[in-house]
Amino acid sequence: MGLLSGMFLILSSGSLQADPIRKGPQPIKPAEHGIGQLVKAFSFSDINGEQHTFGSEHAAQLTAFCFTSTSCPLSRKYLPTLAKLSHSAPAHVQYILVNPIQSDKKENMQAAAQQARNAIYVHDADGKLSQYLQAQTTTDVIVVDAHRTVVYHGAIDDQYGFGYARAEPKQHFLKDAIESLLQGQQPSIAATDAPGCDLSYEVVKDTAGMTTYHGEISRILQRNCIECHRKGGIGPFPLDSYEDVVAHAGMIQTVVTNKTMPPWFAEESRSSKTSTTNHQHIWKNDRSLTADDRNDLLAWVQSDHPLGNLADAPKPMTFPTDWQIGKPDRVWKFSEPIPVQATGVMPYQYITIDTQLDESKWVQAIEIQPGSPEVVHHVIITLHIPGQGKRSSAEREEDGLWAGYVPGQSVWEYPKGFARYLPKGSRLIFQMHYTPNGIATTDQTRVGVIYADAPPEHEVRIKGLSNHHIRIPPFAKHHREEASLKLPVDATVLGFLPHMHLRGSACRYEVIDTTGRQEVLLDIPQYDFNWQLLYRYTEPRTFHEGDTITFTAWFDNSAENPANPDPTETVYWGQQTFEEMLLGYVEYFLPGVPPGTPLTNTARSQKQQGNLPARDNKNFQAFFLRFDQDGDHALSKEELPNRLRSRFNQVDSDRNGLLSYEEVQESQAQ
């Protein structure tokens, strides 16, 4: 029996119920599910005949309209959950249960209302209220803030659905959304479908009222533009006041019409003809306008710009005045300002900062702040780790990307349980791309980090799919190159960040699984070097050992490309913008692999873990981490109980005085 095996077997002896192979509620693009829209004030009667007015001056901070039914089986299952949520709700959160089924019996509804007695129960017999709020099923929930803006639309949780029921929910969508909103934050998932009995009315857009700034336009701008176009933001002018929007109405019309703004280049998800999958890709940071929002905005800027009623205005957005991530635990800054010339082209500048960390850290959030954002095109931070040996700049870019900055993408923030590793003694290497703007200046960029409270469950890593052998012929208008990676282990993808230079015109990520099925993961038909965005999944995707991820790019080296430095040149891989790159970053983590495990050992470790039942493997990892008191992902003899130290030297195969996860795993398997 291997080291730790006896105690490990005790931990893993309990029985676990297999999770049903059913999908719970799926995320939906928030803007397409009504998030951010205005709900006009209205009156209604509850089941006891009492009159209520939604939108009065004494409105609750949040109002949750929870759709229900006494005849729909899923609604009945969720009634105790709604009763519990409404009973424990803070005083400034109001729950309203809306029953849109005309034939439900009054005595059954009264019994349901009594069970959820802390909520208002409404029988919406004619369906007008349900249609007005655009509810879709009898388990749908629509949360509206005090300014009558829809802030959540989706499921209660994922405990019940068609063909499955869990003992406990895995995700608490409604509860988590309300908690985030009460803390002044946006929900991590703001919109989902809601498995229930479908409501049969046709959703009709309200066209009776005039589109106004306070009613609709300010909300569209908040959802898609104000992040950058605000006082103190990186946009060239603010759009956070009526006067600012009217003053720039002509420019808004131009950039919205040609779809250069808001900056978002991912095409709607689609699968190839050889694929039998049908994944809907919902991106967490999607800034694109819906068709309705685009039409409303264009119509308004071309009109006489009606202001509307101030009472319909949304809650003003607030932004940190210094760091978006909050006060950093540590800040590193260039020791000396970097001169930026007034005109011409500057080669990339490389600046190294010693972190002077005497212990390794797990980083929850990273923010890069250019000292002179008007001349900083992009920043790429890579790590030099002690003992790693000398690496070329290309090698660092491909496998050492730690964080980056482009306009609109300056923050890398991870939820609880996820973090990036920053080894002790690391040095930060900044690749700075400066674009002179006519005025000589200097730049002193800085980066701030927030450390995780504890070692994470998952280590976030970044891999670059690259092809150093690209060769783009002169005058080629649509030249294709690609890079691919066959996964040596299972990997869960968080997002993608494609990188090319001035000739890059389009790119695509695809996956081919071990059965030959192919799926498009991210399609960017019009790549823009000026907006190198991170496309992050709302729900991460897991791919399996043997699957192949391919990054394909197309380059325009023709004279028709206005950004092309020289169409007569054959273009090869290179660091400068007049050269080219094919580099498709993938942000991911390795399920079942302890954080801090070196990538060189990962494939072997994963295969060994595959010999164990999944529940045993999970408990084994937890057991290992429990003994790892200093969080360095290795066990010293002092960290082990006395009775387990006798075999220490036998298990320490590399004789370094520490037991790695792989060494202990090998011992356990023997």
C-alpha cells in the first residue's frame, strides 16, 4: 500500500450519487433577454384584491417577479424554494409571484400564496402582466431595480428541469444575482433560460411610446459604451450625459452604422457541417448591440433627440477613480519614464521589473495602467521565472503570457477558486508598443495585483497556438495560415485572445474531437489590430485528451489594405508590426490537476489519475493539499504525520527533500 493510502481510502469510502446527464439552464446573451431595458410603471391587483403600483417613489431596491403556476409540475417543485427565498429576503427586496395560467384554481393559488406568504401573489389571468414583462415560462424570474431597469432575467437555480431533479442545486442563479446587485456589482450570469411550462403569447415590442434619452438611449449606452466613453475613461470623448451624446450624434451614427463601435468582432456562433453539436457561445464580455438596440439608437440620433422623463432615467453608473480592481495588494511601476517620440514608428520597448517576491503568490486580479494611454497601443507582460533558463521573446509570448493591455481590455480578474501563479523571485517583462501621436511625451506604465485569500482550486494558464513558419506572398489578399494543438490531457477553456499584426484580416478557432466532429469555437471575420480583445466564455468549455484545437488566420497583404506597410514584401514571422504573427492564445485550466503542477509533468500526472475512480482522485487531491501547509505544492517531511514519514526517502525519487504530487501519486498507485 502506497504512502497516505490508508487515510486516503478512509476519505474515499463514501458513496456518491451520479449526476444526471441533463443540462440545466443555459446562459443567454443578456441584451437579447431584456437586461438593461426600462419597465414602465404599472398597477395590478393581488389574489386578495389589494391594489399595488410598481414604480412608485417608495419602490423596493430590487423587485423579483417570479412566474409560477399551480398546474405546471416544475412550478410546483420550485414553490418551496421561492417561499424560502422570499422569507429570507432583505427588507428592500420584494418578491412578487405571478401566475399567468388562466385555468389554475383559486383555492390552489390561495394555498400557494399562503405557503409563500412573504411574497405578493398575483393571478395574471389575461396574461397582460406576463406579456408586458416578457416572461417566457412558468419558472421565469425577472428582477427589476428601483430605477425600473431589468437587471436579471432567468432561472431560479438548476435543481429541477425536464427529465432531471437534483438533491441540491449546483448553481443558485437568482440568489447569486440578488446578492451581487445588493453589493453594487453586476451578476456574473445575468440571463439564462428557465425550464418550465412555455407561455404561448407572442412577445411584442412596445412601439407605442417614443424612444427617449432617459427611457432607452441612456440604457443602451450604459450597456455598451460608457465603460470607455466617460469622463476619465479611455474613449476620446464622454457619452455619459445627454449633452455629450447630442454633441456627438453624427459620429455615433457613423460608427454604429459601419459597426466599428461598440468594438466586438465575434460572429454569431455556428458549427461546421461535419459537427453534430449545437453549442450556443455566450461571451461574458460581449459588447455588441442587438438589432433592436442598433435600430433605436440610429433612429434617435437621426431625430430631434427627445430627452424624455427624468423619472425614467436608469441608475447612474459609477466607476473607481483609481483602480478598477480595487486597492491592489502590490503595485509595480517602471523605475524610469520611457521617452516616446512625437512622430514616426518606434520599435517595441522591453522593460523588466523584479517583483522581489520572497514567496510565491496566487493572483486573483491584475490591472495594467499605462502612464500615457494616448500613446500606448498595447502591453504584453510575460514572466521570467528563476531556474527557467533563458527564453526568446517569442517563446515567452507563446507560453509565458501573464497579462496584457489593449484599449478596452486592461483587467484580468478571476472568480473565487481561480487564480494565476506568480512564483517567488519572478521578473515581469513588459513588451511595450508605443504609437507616437504628434507630441513627444513619456510613459511610466504600472501593474497592480490582488492576491487570492487562499490557494485556488484551479490554476488559470495561457497557451499560445503559433506558427513561426508563416510566409505571406506579395499582394496576397486572402492568404491562409494555421496552427493547431492536439490536447495531451483534458482542458477546460475559459476564453480566447487572437493576436496578429497589421495584415491580419480574419481568424477562427475550431475543435475537432476524437470522432472527427468539428465545431467552430470563435469566428472573427473582420479582425482589427487596434482591438485585440479577450473573448471569455460565460460558461467554460471542457475539451478532452485527443481533441485538436486549431487557430486559423487570414492575412491581407494587398494594396487594398490601408494599414499594409508594404504590399510588395514577402512577410514572415516577426516581433514588429510591419512583420506578422499568427498567435492564438487560449486561456484555460486543467481539471483534476493541482494548482502549481508543472506543465511538463501534467500529461503523465493526468494519465496516472485516470487510473483512479473520479471521486477517489478528487479526494486524493484534497487530501494532498490538506497536508501542504505552506501552499508550495510539495510535501516536506515535517508536513507529514509521524507515522507516514518512514517511507519518505523511498517516495522522494528525485532526492530533492520534497514530495511532489506526482511522486505521491505514483506511490499510491503501486
